[in-house]
Amino acid sequence: MIKVFGKELNEEELLVGAGHALALCVWLDYWLFLALPLSTYLWALGGAAGTSKSWRRIGVALSCAILISLNLSRLQPMLGAVSGWAVLSIGYGIPSANDEGSTVGKIFYKICNKDQSLATYATRSFLCALWVIGFALAINIY
């Protein structure tokens, strides 16, 4: 755990947040230097004890959409905030003793022969791909 601004944040969640910003680097261009720390912090904050998941679901999606809109000088990427929120609301929990897991997590848990580590990476990669597809569709609306 890393303490940032008085909150205990999980290192793994920090990396996942960074990965979601990096996945959009094609559209963020130099704004990535702002999106990366912002997404990293908001993602981990959304998973910290005693905080709302909205920091992750809305905060990361909206901040990335705003920065992409600024970079491209268009408003269409703001629709990516809606698709981003939807994807991030799906959940990526893997079944365990203290968590029943999300629907997507359960599917990948079965596909990966109940290998929790592999299922975790597969689930998060799948949702990150949906995240990028949602933004790509929003950006390419004319």
C-alpha cells in the first residue's frame, strides 16, 4: 500500500489506472503527461477503502474524455466518457473466498481453468479493450 494525500492506495490498482490512460495514448498525445498521473490516482482512489467507485468510473472516464477533446479540438470524444463509465461499471472481480466476482470475471475464471492470476489479467485486458473501442467509436462520430 502507498499513502497518497492521506489515503492508502493499492499499487496494483495504480498500475491498472496508468494502463487505462496509456491505452488512449494515440488520442491523448502530449496530454498523456497529465492524464497518466490523474488516471492513476483516480483509479486507485476509486478502489481505496471508504471511497466511492465513482472516482474510478466517472473520474477516469471524464478526465480522459476532456483531455482527448482538448487535444483533438472536438467535442465528440466527450461521448467516450459515457462509454468509459459503462465499461468501468461492469466490474472485473474474480471469484474468491471473499468476493463472488463480476459476471465477466466469472466467465474468464472458467475459461482460465480457475487460475486466478490468469483470469485477472484476461478480465482486465478484455475490459481495457472495450474501454479503447468505446473511445474509438466516440472519437470517430462525425
